[in-house]
Amino acid sequence: MRGVKISLFAFLLVIAATCISFCEGNSNVLCIESERKTLLKFKQDLIDRSNRLSSWIDGEDCCEWIGVFCNNLTGHVNELHLGHLSSRPGEYALVAEKIAYNRSQLGGQINPSLLDLKHLNFLDLSHNDFGGGAIPHKFGNLSKLHYLDLGQNFQLRAKTLQWVSGLSSLQYLDLSEVDLSNANDWLQVTNKLASLVELDLSVCQLSNGPSPISVNYTSLAVLDLSKNMLSSVPAWIFSLGSLVSIDLSGNRVEGVIPNGFQNMSSLKYLDLSGNSFSSSSIPNWLSNLNQLQFLGLRVVGLKGKFSSVIVNLSSLTHLDLSYNWIEIVPKCLENLCNLREIDLSHNGIDHQVSEIIESLSKCSLDRLESLNVAFNKLSGHLTDQIGQFKNMAYVSLFGNFISGPIPFAIGKLSLLKFLDVSNNRLNATLPQSLGKLGNLEYLSVMNNMLEGNISEMHFSNLTRLRILRASNNMLTFKPNSSWIPPFRCVGIYLGNWHLGPQFPQWLRFQKNLHCLDISHAGILGVIPKWFWKLSFEFRYLNFSNNQLIGKISYLPVSGIVDMSANKFSGSLPQPSSYLEYLFLSKNLFSGSLSKFLCNYSNQLRFLRILNIESNLLSGKIPNCWKNWENLRVLNLGNNNLIRKIPRSMGSILLSLNLRNNSLFGDVPSTLQHLADMMILDLSENRFTGSIPAWIGDKLSNLVILNLHSNNFQGYIPEQICALKSLQVFDLAYNNISGAIPKCFGNLSAMATKSQDHYLPNYYSLPGTSNNNHSLFSSTLLVIKGRQDEYSTTLGFVNSIDLSFNSLTGEIPKELGNLTGLMSLNFSRNLLTGRIPENIGNMEWLESLDLSMNRLHGEIPSSFSKLNFLNHLNLSYNNLSGQIPSGTQLQSFDNFSYTGNHL
């Protein structure tokens, strides 16, 4: 919900503006010489990169200077308005706007010369960059100050607020974002300011101190203590009968919501969001606060129905109940006649979306500006009634079960700036009426079932559009080659649209573009040269899964690049600085890794994921890893790399994939220092020697261990059994001998059905429209008798494959403990004895292959409990007896049992 604050000093700005206009238009009084010199001295210590104070020139009348206001009769400087007038650029602002904002902030030091302005009663230095310094204690000598705003200056600090006690006339004090962690006297000092009406100490690192016996805030009406470290609501707050606004959001308050608020009947603004209240029902006493205009209870652990409480809150203009577990009866919303913004997102609301809209239309049709019901269980269709909310500016229906078309009436919302209907079940095509929304800045319809053709008319009047997110639909857009879009977007996400075969020519007009997804779009050919000139530095580019060709010499991207699954060729491209994620897999890049990994290592020091598997890269893996201090995921698999793994490779890797190269030698012992490693895939190489015991001792977080198709020999070290997170263990196609360790039964991650607990989705990247990338790329596994590539589902697999070795002895009965195992393959070994009866305990087993061993005896009757088994191979053993009847075991063909005595 957009921030709304009650401030009793808003009227001061109006009065000041009126006075300023009058004074500047009629005053013949020049400023006082000494005060002009004071202001110039103050300016000397300022950094003014945008020349905001260009009018501050010696010899000129200082009463005419920007931000300086004088008394019309005496010429004394009364007010300094040097706070930043513009609000901070939002998330979707252009980089140029953010740079311009930062440049226009005043910096440097606050010169104590301001103390010479004896008649100063208004001082605003807020939203600047006076960070890193202390507030001059002599500010307390400005005894005539009524208004002091030093808020939102990064890293400004004060060890004590004792200096404030000299400002006895102060009515407004804003020290937000000033570090007051050592100012233990803040309450004692501000409590003595008898005239104080508004106090803002948000984001000041305040914690609970000893509670005073009493407080003397006799005039205090507005109190903001948000985003601090308070562990409880200060009890003295409940004695402040004059308060009309309290903001305690973003603290660490625990326990139940205190009922002390119930007697504060004058409250108009109450925000308790973002605290750690224990899960509780909605306090009934809230209905007593019938003057409330703003109620913020975002993510406070509320449960139950809100209907009985909300009926009496008819004065509400802003209601935020998001991130709870509440249920709203839509009919109770009919009484909120003054409602302008409502946020019910991230709850369990299970109603028809039309019921919500119908109820809100009864009384707040002409007032409602913002509706957020994202991440609920809303279903049904959107109706044309949504087009009747003539003041609606923000609509988010993200993440529900809404179906049907987007109504044509959406085009009637002429003030709409934000529309998000993504991740629903919407179908049909986009209505052309969307093109009428001239104020629209953000449009997201991604992850639906929209289909059909999109024309230029869909965008005809979207001149303010900044973000277009529409990936993962079935839409086609092939405008006239001469079409010039009316918008200049920052981000465009059209993955899985039909845009090809030509590269979209209309993109050449997107001069502000920082994020672009045109993956899976059927685009052929070369990326045109003009594209790389659109931006000096993109933040996100996704061209994956097209048929793009040619060479790429340089990637001007500072964040995320995905060029995988194309036909790019030549050497690996030079990356830009600050690149964090690079995906170039499944292309035709060739040559050595040395230039890329060694020459650009300083530029790639922020790189976290590097995936260049399935190319034509050759030569050795270079030994230059010392600057790769942030690299977490490295995939060089399926190339033509040779020789040994360098001993310096990585220090904090989570995943290392070198599959299907021509690497040889022992596994270097230096890899044991990769204590956070979760995936190690060395399969399909020519590694030799024994399996290192330190894998079990040192790599305790391993989830995937794939050593398939190498030349390892010797025994399976029992230390492997210490890998409590191991879900996939593949030693197939080696020369391993000896017995299967009985301690395999201790592999606890295989004892429960995998729920992706051990493999977090590391690649759910900011700014992207596609979360289908697997964190660790992929690995090849033989399951159900065939070799498949597992990527996005890898975290859900539990598998052991020891096939094609020389293992001897019996199958340990302890394996029956692995009840979450999905696939077990011991085929083509020298195993003897009977099949353990408790194999039938593996209730989630889908694939079992024990073929080509020397097993004897009967098939255990417990196999009848393997309800999910759909691949079975027991062929070529010495099994005898009957196949257990009455189960799906009878449905397998003869190949599953051939070569036995059944």
C-alpha cells in the first residue's frame, strides 16, 4: 500500500507558500549583510552537484535566493527550505532519473555557522546526503526554531539529543534515518518539549529503554517510531490522549496486540504492520476506534474473520490487512464509503472476485483508488463492473484463480497507473481497450492462458508505460515494420510470445530499456547492431531458446544475461563489470577458457552463476580463480575440456558441474575446502583413483553427487553415509568393488519423500519474468531404464545408482530405511544373496533395477506394497518361485523377469 501519513504540519507548507509568494512579490527590504555572509559560509561546506544553490551569489539579495525566506518587515532570515523537493525515484524509474535525483541532493557538512541566524524558526535539510557526520550540538542554540527536519540523510548520527532540549519552541521534529542507537536520552529530552506536535524518529535504531513513570507530551499529536528495534509497545504511549497518529510498523514487537489502544478514541492513523505479534484473532476493540482513517495490520499474524470489526470503521480511507490469514466477508466491505486504498493481499480469501468488486462498488465506487487482492484464492470471472471505478489508479489481482477474459471495460479506468493480473487463468486475448489507458505505467498479464493476435492498437495511447510484463502466454505480435511505439519502457518481458522470425524492429525506439525478455519467441538471425546501442548497461537480457546466430563481442549487461539455447558462435563474449548471472549454455561458442576466465576475472568479481555448458570450448581449465570470490554456481559441462581440475578452483562454490568432458587424474584434495558444496557432478570423464573419503567428511551439505562413467576404483568409503542431505548418489559405470555399505540406511534425506528441502531455488532472480531456470542447471540420471536430463525437478529426486560396477556381497537390509527413495539401480554387479524383504518399505519407489547379478530366492511378498512402481527389472539372476499375485507386479512384461527360474 502506498504510504500515507497524517501530518498536522502540512498546512504550514501551504501557509509558507502563500507567505513566500506575498513576501517575494511585495518586499522592498534587503537581507541583512551579516546573515548573507553566514549563508555563504554555510554554502562553502556544501557539495552542490546540480547547482541548486546557483542563486546564492555574494552581492545579491539573499532574500531572493532559492530556499531562503525573510521576514517582510525586518529582512531577517526566518526560514531555510533546503530539503529535497522531489520524492525518491520509484522501483521502475529510469536510471537517468535516479542519477539526477542523487546529483540534486546536497552533500558535504552542515556548517555550524547557521547558529548565527538568530531569527531562524524553520529549518529543513531533509532528503539530502549529509551522511557520515554528527549533527552539530550547537543546533540547540537555535532557540526560535518551530520546525526542524534533518530526516533521511544517510548515516547522519547523534550520540545524544541533549542539544534538542534548547529548542523549547519546537513544534515539529523529524530525525528519521538518523542513527540514534547511542542516544539513550531521546525520550527524556523530547518529553520536555511542551509545544511538540509532531515527532518522527523512524529508522533511528531505537530500542526499548526503561519506561518513565510519566510523560509530558501534552501537545503531541503525531508520533512515528516505525522501523526501529522496539521489542514491545512503550506503555507510556497509551497515556497520550492527544495522539491522532501512531506508526509503530516494522519493529520487533512480540506477544499479542496490546489492548491499550482501545481507549485512544481520537486516533485517525494506526500502523502496527510488520511486527512479530503472536498469531491471534482480530481484536474486537478495533471497532471502538471509529475515527480511524488509516489502519495498517500488514503481516502481524492475524487469523479469523474480519467482518464484525470492520462494520464500525466507516471512516477508513486506507486499510492494509495483507500477509495474514484472515477471511473477509465481501458484504461487510459495503460500509466503507470513504475507502480509497485497500490491501487484502496474501491472505486465504476464498470468494468470487466479482463478489469483492460488487461489494466495494456499493459505497466507494467514486472514491476507491487502489485495490490489492493478490495471492488469495479468488476465482470466477472479472466483470465489466470494474470499469466503473473512475478514480482507480492501482489494481493487483496477481496470483489467484481468476478465469475468463479481461473485460473490455478495463479501458474506462482513465486514471489507472498499475495493473497486475498475472499468474491467473485468464484466457481469450487482450482487449484493445487497454490501449486507451494513457496513464498506465505498469502492466503485467504474465503467466496466464491468453492467446490470439496483438495489434498496434493495443498500445495506441500507452505513452507513460514503463513496465510491460506479459511472458508465458500464447500471444502473437507482428506489427508493421514502420511502427513506432508510443511508450519508452524500462522493462519489456514477452517471453513465449510469437515475435519472429525477424528480430523486433520496434525495439530500436526503446532508448530507456534496461530489462528485456524475448525468450522462446521464434526469432532467427543476427542481433542487429543498433540493439547494443540502446543502453550503455542493461540490467537483464533474456534471449534464450531462439535461433539467433553470429558472434557477440561484448555484453553491456550489469545484472543477468541468458543467451542459452541459441546458435551463437565464436569466442566467449567480453562481459561488463558487475555482471552477476551469465547463462550461455547450448550454443556454439568455441576456443579456450583462458581469456574469458583469466583476462576478465577482475571484471567478473561479482559473478555468482556461470553456466557455459554444452558448447565447443576446448583446452584445459585455467588456474586463475583467486578473483572469483562471489562465484556460487559453475557449469562447464558437455564441452571438450582436457587435463586435470586446477587445484585453485573455487572456494565458496555451491555447485560444480564438469560433466562430459575429457578430464582425468585424481579428484584434487583442494575441493574438500568447498564446505558449502551442494552439487558435485564429475560424470562422464576419465577420473581415476579411489573415491575420496573426505567427500563424506568435508562436503557435509552435498545433495547431488554424480561420479557416473569414470574410472574410479576401490571401495565405497563409509564416510559417504555421513551425507545427511544426499538425495542423488550415482557411481554407475566405474570399477568400484567390495560391498555396499550397510550404513547407507543412514542417508536420512532419502528416508522421506523429497520436497525440494535441500535445493533452494537460488535462481529466482530479481527483475526476471521466468523462474523456470534450475539453480544448478541439470544432471543426467538413469531412472526407469532410460537416461534423462533433470533440471527444474532435480530437487524432487531421490536416487541411488551403483550399476555397472563389480560390487559383491548381499544387498544390505538397512536400505529398507530409505522409504523416500524413488529410484534404486544395482544392476550389472556381482551381488549375491536374497532380495531383502524390507525393500517393500520403500513406498515411493518408482524404479527398481537389480538385473544381471547373482541374486537368488523368491521375490519378496512385500513388493506388493510398492504402489508407485512403474519400472521393474529383475532379469538375469537366479530368482525362483512365484511372482507375487494380485499386485501390479503381474502387469510387467516378461523382460522384467527373464533369465530367472520364475
